[in-house]
Amino acid sequence: MISIIVAIQAKDRGIGSKNGLIFRISDDLKRFRALTTGHPIIMGRKTFESIGKPLPNRTNIVISRNTDLKMEGVTFCKTLEEAIEKAREIDENIFVIGGGEIFKQALPFTDRIEMTVVESDSPADVFFPDYSEFSKIISEEKHIDEKTSLKYSWITLSR
């Protein structure tokens, strides 16, 4: 199963600004860790650079056209298809974690979207693509972040 895991703004599907996240919600980061630990994660080079290091207890697969990149704890691939193939050799549960262009490429291969929808007006310069074909809600939980008072929902979607 290929899942996208993403946090988006409710108003415009914004996911990032200036190569970083537009909001940090502690419980959402804990959920991200719980869902992805032990599984391969696929991301683009810019997302990897914004994180700055391989995420522990996961197989980190980074997509980049630069074939000279090497780092301990990271597998580099040229294409999403190659990344998915490598991930499938490791585990049947694969998570695509960003960024915007990788999400767009991954949607046709995706079985499920693990989405956090945040009520926020933060400016964004990277946006999640149209996901309207994922119209079946598997689960939904509403929350309020204690630190920021942001309202958000965890929604799991499928086709």
C-alpha cells in the first residue's frame, strides 16, 4: 500500500513556505512518527534538505536527478517509480512525505492519503495537488492544538 502523509491548509491546500513547514503541531508530528516508523518513506531532495538528516527507524528514499548524491542512511533514486520499486523490496507499506511535486507525481500510485487539514492563514508557496478523486473518508478526528489553538482534523482518505 502506498500512502501519502501530508498536512495541508484548509483554505488553499498550502503545505510549505520557503522550503519549510508552515505549521508545527506537536501531536501531528507524533502521529507522523507513529505511522511512518518502520516503513520506507519517499521524499524529494528539497524535502530531505529541509529535514536535514535521515529520519530514524525508517528507510529514507530521496528522489533527485543528481546521481552524485550519497549519504549514509539514505537511498537516492532518479525517479518516483525507481523509489517505489526500492521501497517495495523493503516493505509493502510505503509513505510518500513530500514535497509538492513528488505528491503530484505520486497521486496516481497512491492508495490512501493520511491528511492533516489545518485551519490556518499562514502564507504558503508550495501546495498539495487536487486530490478530489480520493472521496471516500475512512476516518476523521477533529482536534485543537493546545500551544497554538489551531483547529485541525486528521482525515484518512481513499478512492
